[in-house]
Amino acid sequence: MMMYSYIKLGPRDGVLLIAVLIMLVLTLVFKWSIWEFLFSAIAIIISFIAGRMKPNTKNVLAFLKK
């Protein structure tokens, strides 16, 4: 039973949240500036967005079947 069923978070969203929390902890421990935290969080979010993109299903080795 989910408490907040209207949010609809999946396992990838959980990994993204954990990655951002790790960056927050690193920011606090190593006394990074807020800009370093924001840039690293944006980089993590962009990488997850790129990871969700559908790959091109073009068959590269189709010429071998002829």
C-alpha cells in the first residue's frame, strides 16, 4: 500500500533521488558552494533524462544477413 499513490514514483526516480541526496551530503561534508551542488544536481538530472531516451532500433548489422 502506497501512502502517496498520486505521485507515481518508480525505481529510476528513487535512484535519482538517492543520487541527489548523495550530492547534498557531499556538499555539506566538503563545504562545496551552492553553485557546485546545483551544477552537479543538474548534471545528474540530465544524465537520467538521457538514460530514459529510447535507443534507435536501427539494425546496424543488417548488411550481414544479405
